[in-house]
Amino acid sequence: MQNRILLIEDDPRLAALVCEYLGESGYLVTTAASGTTGMDLATSTAFDALILDLMLPDMDGLEVCRKLRAQSGIPIVMLTARGDATDRVVGLEMGADDYLPKPFEPRELLARLRAILRRRGTEGSRRSDLGSRGNNRESATDILRFGRLEIDRGALSIRLDQKTCDLTSHQFHTFAHSCRECRPRTFAGTFAGVSNRGNFGGIRPLH
């Protein structure tokens, strides 16, 4: 069965791109251009997950998240163009399952969406051929653990001491690739030093 996704995003171009990409990956996407319309849809129709923009024309995405979370346990991925980490922290504390800073790569959104659906046990069986390869082994191979360090290849995220590190997809892939050349015991210490410098070793995302 295909998963139904609700996308609340006021940028028509971005909404169209996300709809097309997720549609090609086997998801049924319904869009709403405002918080009010999105909340009406979310409360009247059964969706498997919600992709929510933080900045909407009629109300703040954080308020939408708070109100929906009070009524439903639907998985929520929050999109934000704001640079302040406080907004992302507040969103997660209000019940969002994940966040993705703009600009982002569609494949990263897809990976994060699949990850939260797996965690909730709601991901349907219909996927694109690419996404369904090795599905039976996915949960066992997507997460790598090395002491204090955890690399989730499905969600494109890295956690150190149970805390998620704020990385772009480019930074994630660079670090994950470098791990292949390192001894496991050095991963956590190396990553901690890089994270403390705040610039991921001088690496900058490519746009």
C-alpha cells in the first residue's frame, strides 16, 4: 500500500518539485499552501506523514506542529529556511520527528521520510525499484555504531553521545566515506574534535 504524505508548503515551485520526486518514489502527496488548509486536511484525512514548512503565510509552522501534535501522532518532518538553531530545537520539542534546513536535496528528504516511517512502522510496501532493493536487510545495515558515535545511513544523520549533529548531506557523505579509512576507535574522538571547531574541518556545503 502506498503511503500518503501531506506537504504544507507555500512555495509552489518547491511544492511541485517535492511532489514529483516523492511521487516517482511511490508516495501519494497532497499539498496545502497555508497552515489553515493544511490543518483542515490533516484532521479530516488519514495521512502517514507530514512535511511542514516552518514559514507559512497565515500562521507559524511551529504553531501548526503544536496543534497537530496535540491531536495526532502523525510523523512530522519540518522544513526551515531560518538559520537560528533555536527554531529547530523548539520544533523538535513540540513534537516534530525530524527537520531539514533549506536548501536541501530531494534525496535527503526522501531518506529522512523513509527513516521516520520505518521507526513508526508505517512505511508501505510499494516503493520505487531503487528504494526497495535490499529492503529486508535495511534496518540491520543502515545504522552503524562505533562506541559513542552512531551513523544512520538511512536518515543521513550522525549522533554523538545520543545527540544529533547538524550536518548537510554533503558533510554527512564526506564524513561517512572517511570512516571507511579510519579505525573504529578513532571515529568518536575525531568527530568530536571536528564538531567542536564548528566548521566540519573546513568543509562547506555545495549549492
